Amino acid sequence: MITRRTLERLQSMARPDIKVLSLYLDVNPATGLWQEKTYALERSLDAMADGLGRPERRAFANDRALALALLEEHKPQAKGLVIFVSASQGLTWAAELQVPVCPEIRYDTGPYVTLLSSLLDAHPSYGIALVDDRSARLFVVSMGEIEEQLELQNPVPSRHGAQEEFARAASWPGGGRAHRSVPARGGVGNTERRHGNARQEHLKEAAQELEALRQETGFRRLVLGGPVEALVHFEKELPPQTAPLVIGRISVSMRAGDQEVLKAAMQVAADYEAVREGGKVQELMTRAAKGQMAVLGADQTLLSLHRKKVFELLTARGLSLKGYQCPTCGLLRVTHAIGCPACGSTLQPEPLEDVVEHAVRQALSAGARVEVMNGPAREQLIQAGGLGAFLSYA
Ligand SMILES: [Zn+2]
């Protein structure tokens, strides 16, 4: 599972004198033939090798062989594949992704983690806690994958069990001690208190473990499941950084399988995201109308991207727009213009099948965030031209 911690570890591998070959591959069987994709990859690697100086070519050839060997082992079951290799550094790292990936190849010092970081931004990770009075199961969902991270089993005396214990103690031969505790009301009060304290200790421990997990994996949303009473107490134990992350509750058994937990949590997440995305598109429209550091509409947004003003690009899931690119300055446009609005060039612009894909890449390589809208927010954005952006300066 890839988390923020994974990125930090990868980044720490960068050596100023050693290059790393980074591949982001679209391996989704739904988007084309595997053979065609590997052929295109080989051609890109050839072109990259041609651009290198002699001393680097040998290292590159080794890295390329290593990457292709990894690819050979891969059986496409995912949507994306990321590979970082450096033969001279002894680095071979590969991960399958359950989310779509824009193909990209880099040969530079250190693994090129920028795209992975953007993918983590675009697919926020979730913590899930299933909690009852005596047990807790903690999960993390990152980019569509779920992993159970911890299971706690705390021996909390139940009310029922505790009374049985007292009953047994009372029947001990010569059990004076039990006799003192048993007399009805006081005894029950004690077991209630013991039960309550032990439960609170358990919930506190579970909350602390969850907080440690948040710090380690950086999840930004939290879904809870379990008996209502336990959850009420559990939420009170959550530290101030974690408590506001709760977006909803699921109703599954404490023994539910991973996929059942994932499915229920993703439904809560989808509802939450729909509301959040709707709010975001509304804010974009309002701010764009008032000229407050936001633009709406394809050409306006593409011009802002070109001028590197974009802080966050908003697009609609599955949207593609035909358009043009200026051969001189690279400006993307949806509507044809005789002169380029950015550089004034009058060369014939190159037609493009999809400017959205190019726009996403421009945004990511400029360090901007990209958010893809779904559901009603998607429809609203499409009606407004399909692209919009929040700007970092006017
Ligand atoms: Zn131009």
C-alpha cells in the first residue's frame, strides 16, 4: 500500500550523482492493447537513450533492462503500474495502482515521485476504525486498496461475565472475601465501574493507535463502525487532529471481511465527496464570476495554466475535449484562433484529440493540484465548459 510515508522513503533514496529511471504506466486492459503499450514504451525509452550522453547510456541501458524485466513479470490486474529502478544504486521498486495513471517516463536523480504525490492528493486515503467495547480493527484505504493495520483485543470484563465471576467466588469454600463483595447493589456497582473503566482504557488505547496510524499513513478522512454506544465514547477519546476527520459511520459486523468493510466505507466516502465536490464547484463558479482568483471555462483555464497561475485544476471525470496547441509556446486551446493569444504566433496550431489530458499533465508538472469531479458536480462543471481553476495569483 502506498502512503505519504512511502513517498518519504522513496524521496530519501535520491542521490545527487545517480540517476533513477521512473516509469508510470497505464496497464488498464480497458484502455488499449498491452502489446501496443509496451511497444510505445520501448520507443519512448529509445528516444530517451538517444538524448543521453555516452557515459550515461550504459547506466541507462542497465536500468532499462531492469525495468523491462520487472514489467515482464507483471500480470496486468491493475490500472496503473509505477516502477523506479537504478541498477547502480540497487534500487528496484514497483507498485500496482488501482487508479488510472497518465503515462510518464523520467530519467533523473532520485525517483520521480511527483506524480505519485498528485495521485495521493487526487485519491485521499481513508482510515477506518471498527470499534466495540473490547476489540478494535483499524484499516487504511489508499488509492482503492484496503489493508487491515491492527487488531486490538482487550479483555474487558463484561457485565454478564463479571457477575458470573462473583457468583463463582461466592461459592468458594471459606470465601469470605467474595462474601464481602457480593452483597447485591455495591457489587453490581463495582462490576459496572470495572467494566466502564476497562472499556474506557480500551477505547483510549484504540484511539491512540488510530492517531499513530494517521501520523504514519497521513489519512485525511475517517470512517467509523461498531455499536453506537462504543462509538460515542470512542469519538470522545479521539485527539483534536483526528476527531474532525470523521465523515460518517458504516454498519458492518466486527468480523466483516476486508472487501465488505471497503465497500461500505466507499459508499460513505462517495456520499461525502459528492457533497464536498458540489460545494467546490459552487465556490469556483462564484469566485470566477466575481473575478476572485478563479477561472471557469476551457480556454480561460488553459490560458491560466499556460501562465502558471493555477493552484488547483478542476476537471470532470471521463471528459475529453478536442482542441489545439500552439506549436511555438505550447498554449492549449479549445476554440481555434488565428493568432496565438499567448505569443501572437500565427503558425497553424496542431489539432489535439484531447486537451484535457494535456492540461492535467501541464498542471501536475507545474506542481498544481488536480481534482476530478464526479456526479452532479461533474455535470455542472461540464456545462460551464469542463475546466476551471483556482489561481495562486490573479
Ligand atoms: Zn503561442
